[in-house]
Amino acid sequence: MIDLNIGIIGYGLVGKRHATALQKTNGVVLSDIIEHDPTSLQNLDKNIKSHIHNDLDEYLENNKPDGLIISTPTVLHIEQAMKCIEKKIPLLIEKPISVHASDALTLVNKSKELNVPILIGQHRRHNQIVKIAKNILNDGVLGKVRSIQATCWFYKPNHYFDAAPWRKLKGAGPIYVNLIHDVDLLRYFCGEVKSVYAEAIQSTRGYENEDIASAILTFENDIIANVSVSDSIASPWSWEITSNEHPVYHNISNSCYLIGGSEGSLSLPDLTLWKHEKKPDWWTPLVSKKYEFNNVDPLITQIENFRDVILNNSEPLVSGLEGIKSLQVIEAIQSSIINKSSINLSNLSVNI
């Protein structure tokens, strides 16, 4: 089989991770890097033999790769993606798909019209831990799921923001950048969100965005989730620190999600199941069971899905519509914060 030529638009932190994943995935080759900022290309991996381009329009005029990965700041996604879709180039777009769900829907409709696939970079769905957890829930091991607690706390240092000033702007806070991962997993586990109520605190560093937020999500099946996110709390309770997905984070064996059901509970990402010995009864002992899993880089599994979609051998695990639905929840969280009220998602202006 001939390797597919895949390019990356945007060679920042996430773009570099995609480059590493491409190098480790069978059937694909990193053919091109499109990046206009020379500082992002400093310390380029010497093993990468890709062609470097600094202008997307010029690149698209002279090249037709088998697929492109968009890993630029969110505000650029729609404009860049539309240009690629018009050239009928399959896309893997980093989350969130867009700043606004309405713009994202226009893009997804265009992709359908031209029959060009779009995948969204919600890579956690590709994690073996998540796949096992999904099977546990589907098999009814927990009984009826009633509630989830999700914590997304970590401390981003000042140089993280100074290296890319757009991270200090409105819409680039931890709700859009980080919590959307957790929201997407909660939707994957529980179904669609019915309503949202949220609160947030403005950045104590003086940035335009928030640095802490909490939300209550009520799902259509009456599951309630409590989620909290902050990029200014030093803690061991986040998916990044506990899942061992990326070696840049010093892994701690811990949990950041608690999924509670009528017959048992499950903590993630440590995949520990808790149930009473016989039947649920708080006066009887609880016993635990830890599920084993293979620690495979989900970004590689995501590239494999992208490859198979391009070859018409598979469907996207996270489609453009799925990306919009998770973004809608984030928009509802932001709207709830601004309006100091509960937001019913059925009242949103974008209907899918």
C-alpha cells in the first residue's frame, strides 16, 4: 500500500504532537508543514523530511495532499478549513472545530455538499481507557448511571501564555481550550446535554479570559454531571496528569472522573470499579476491580482513523457534527456565565 501524504497546518504544541504521531503510524507520511511563524519551526525534529511552506494559499495552489491536519488557533479554523474543503482535501481539525457553532455548521454542510470528510481532534475518544469505560457503561455494569464528577485542574505557567499571546484573549481560556475535551467525553459516555448552569471567575493574571469555571450539566436521560476546570490550580486531578497520554506531563496514578451508578461506580482514568459484595447497601463492604488496558498513544489511533476514512475503509470516530455538539455545550456554558442563568440547549439558535 502506498503511503498517504498528510500535511500539518500549524506547527505549535499540538502540531508537533501530530507530527510525532504521523511518524509512528503505518500507511501515512508527513509530507508538508505549513507554518508562517519561523519561531514555531525552531528546533524542528531532524528526522522530519517534510517540505516546509509559509503560506497556505500558495501551498494549496500548488499541492494536493491526501489529507491535512489543522492545528492552528481556533479563530483560524473555519477560514483555513473552508479553503481546504473547496480543494476537496479531507481534514482532521483540532478541537474546538470553531469559535462559533453557527460557523462550524456552515463548514460541515459544505463538506457534505462536496463529499469531503471532516474529523475533529477529540483524541481522548481514541484512548483505550475510554473505549473500555464506554463498554463497561454499555454493558450495564454500573446499573443506571446517575451522576459524574469531572475535575480538570492544572497550573499553566506564565511562559505558556507569553509564548503565544492569543492564549490570553477571550475565548482562549480553559473552558474552550481544555474543558471541551471533558465535555466531549461526558457526551460520549452519557448522551446529549439538556441544560447547563455555570459560573466562572476572571483570570487573576489580568488576561481577558477566565481561569476557573464550574458547571452543572443535565443530560436528556437525567444524568447530572458536575465539572470544574482551572488553569491556575496546582493539582494531580486532570486527565493530562492521570492518563499517561503524553510524556511531557509527569504521570500520577490517580483519577479525575467519578462515574456513579445504581449498582456501582467507576473512576477514570485508573479504570477502577467499585461495587458492594452482593447488592447495593451502604452497610455492606465495597470491593474493587481494576481493568487492564494497553497504553497506546490515542493520537496515533486517531491518525489511523483519519487514514482509514481517507481510504473509505471507516467512518470518523468524531465527526464534524459531533464537534459541533460539544462546542454547543461550551457555548451554553459561556452563555450561562454571562447571563447568570440556566441555559436550555433546545433553545440554541443552531439546530442540528
